[in-house]
Amino acid sequence: MRRKFTLIIPSMVLFSILNPNVAQTSANPVQSANTIAPFIDNQTFVVGRLDVSRIDVEAFVNKVLEFLPKEDQDEVTIPDEVTVQINAAKALGIQWQQVFLQAGGKDIYGVYSMNDFPYFFIAVPLQPGADVPMLKSWLATVAKACDVGEFGSEQIGHTLVAGRKETVERVKSLFTAPRPELMAAFAAAGDATVQLLILPTRDQRRVIEEMMPNLPLPKGEVPSSTLTRGIHWASVGVNLPPKISLGVRVKSQDAQAAQNLKNLLDQFYAYISSVHEVKQLFPNMKELLQRVTPTVKADRLELMLTPQQTEVLIQDILKPMFVVLRIEAELTQSVSHMRQILVACNSYANDHQGQWPETLQVLVEAQKLDVKLLNNPRCPERKVGYVYIPPGPNRKKFFVDQHIVLYELYDEWPQLHGIWIGFMDGHLERMEKRDRFEKKLAETRARNEEKS
């Protein structure tokens, strides 16, 4: 339930981005700060703001479809039903968006306080003439779709607050805390459609330093003050299609703290680039990280990506991820083939006094198996994509749940995903470490060669 509750803001983003005919308005940091300030306490850590009136639905959907792989790409083909689902979400979103706007909604704020851990609440400023019952109904519908559970909403002044019932009750009697950095952080987010502010308090920074004086890193420890003094606040501003852009600004205690934070980030990037599995998925990871490396400007770190830079970055990130999706789809199909092969082997053995077939082709000839199932989608160029090891004569002494009879054929060990192997008792297991697989395979062959 907690996981589903954390989807409420992303769901609202999805369902509230779909109206192309709303006038554009600029973000006002003073107004934003004054609007949400009455709901900020001394434990507030994150604040988000979404201007749902500024998103072009057609541009958004077109960009999503543009990012999806095309039919002429080798990596993966997105099924037609995915496009159908996207268009269905669009239609549903338009309906939800229209209700929200007609009811007098415009902005949605999300507030995360450690007092509500691990939950958060949202705040909807009420425009003049807003239909509060309609907005409450809208929020309840979203909450139900996200399976929030005990959900509540309450008008507090000119704002509608919604979230779990106990959270709303707490907010009703909230003791606000002055947060002068709030306005500066909103201003740093710029005129962005989506704004995310990270606002660690002095107490929170102190607790981190006391509980974890040093941060463990692969090449040694660094003082936790590198983070606590390096991040007094951070703001992220994102503009959505038709012109996607990203801006990140981090305010540090001083210029030295900003440089120390930059050095820590460089160490983290270097470590990520060195991880073997990461390099397999993203061969150009070092270059990707260079594009998202901020610069130090006095007591701040800044990263600003233009629409073109942001689009190229998204495409370069999504491309290998789609490859992974393709491989996982092939793995799923291969597992299905192997499961049916093992069922056919056991059926054959039942018909032949426990004797397993000498080859997989015997199963085809005995009409126990469709010849197409011998093909492994991970290596479609091979007629038979699996290695079959018929049990030896000493099979009565085998531990059938440890005796390999089938595994995926491979030329080079697929480090990122490993291979699937099938055991004599019919169960399948993914083997990611080659040395572990070779050890089990050697044990199997040794048992097969034992004399009765």
C-alpha cells in the first residue's frame, strides 16, 4: 500500500498533463512560496509543484511515441497494443484534466515531511469560484485508483489539503516553521512546469553528521559534512514537451563546500562508470555522466540542459533500456520453451520405463514436442538453441533437483543476464555466474559417467 500511495503524485502528473488548450502562465516564486509556506513545518524535507495548465498534450504524447523504438530498429519493437494503451491513457487523462480545471484547479503541490514518514500530502490552491466538492471528488477518485487506503481531504483557508486521514488531521493543527530558503529555491527552479525542491533542515543535517560522521565510498570514507554542508537546498526545474529542458541548482554553505560536493559527485560518477554491469548496459556511461556533471559557480552547483541536450540524453538512456526489455522478453519466451521441453522429456520417460530420450529430436519424432520449441529466441539463427544432457544410467542415485538436463546454448557468456538451466525434476533456474554454472555442469557430467 505504501508503494501505491507513493504513486499518487506521478499519477496526477499523468492525468493532469493532458489538456493542450489551456493558456500558458509563468511561475512566480514569491506566490509559490507564500502559497505553500503555511503547510511547511520544521521537518519538511521535499516540496514539489506541478503547473497542470502548462502542458501540451499533443506534444507530450507525440514525444513519448517518438522516444519509442521504431519498426526498423534492431533493438526492440514496441507492440501496437502499447500505442493503443498510450492513446487510451490520453483520453482518460483529458477527461480527468477537464474536471480538475473546470473545478478551479491549476497547481498541485506535494509536501513530504519526516513527521509523515513514509507518506506525504498534496495541496491544491483554490482559485476564486473553485468547486471544492468537485475537487474533493476528483482527489478521492485519484486516491482510489492509487489504492491509498484511509484517504481524506480538508479545505484549510484557500487551499485543499489531501492525503492519508491522519496526515490531513496533523496538517490541520500544523505548527509552521519559517523557511527563508523556500523562496530562493523556487526562484532557482525558474519558470519550470515541474519544480522539485529539496530542503534539508539544520536539525536534519546535524542528525546525519552525528549518526553517520563518515560516508563509506569504494576508495575510502569522506565526511558526511560534505553532503550536509554541500546541500543547504536544491531545486530541480523540468519543462515538458514540446520543449523539454532540465535545470538543477544546489546551494551550498560556501564556495569550498560547493567544490567539495562537486568532488564527491565526481568520485561517485567514477565508481558508477567502473561497475561492470553498468558498463555492459551503458557502454558510453562515462560520456553520459559527463553530460550531467554540474559546474561550480561560487557557492552553488548548476546543471542546465537545453531542449536538444535533454532529448538526446533521454534517447541515449532509453536506447539500452529498450535492449534490456527485448532481452527480457526473449528470456521469458526461452523459459517457456524450456519448460515445455522438460515436460515432454518427463512424458517420454513415463512412456519408456523411465528412459529419457537420447536427443531432443527424438521428442519431435515421437510427437511429444513441436520442433519450433527447439529454437531459442536469444539465438534464432541456430536450429536448436538448447543443450540437452540425457541422464546417465546411474540416474536412480541422482539428486534430481541438482542434476542439469537442459541449458541455453551460448557462444559467449551473457554477463548481464546469464542463462537459464533446467533440472531433472523439472524446475528452472537462472544462472548469472559462469563459474557457478560450470561447477554444477561438471558435477552433472561426473554423475552421468559414474558406473552403477
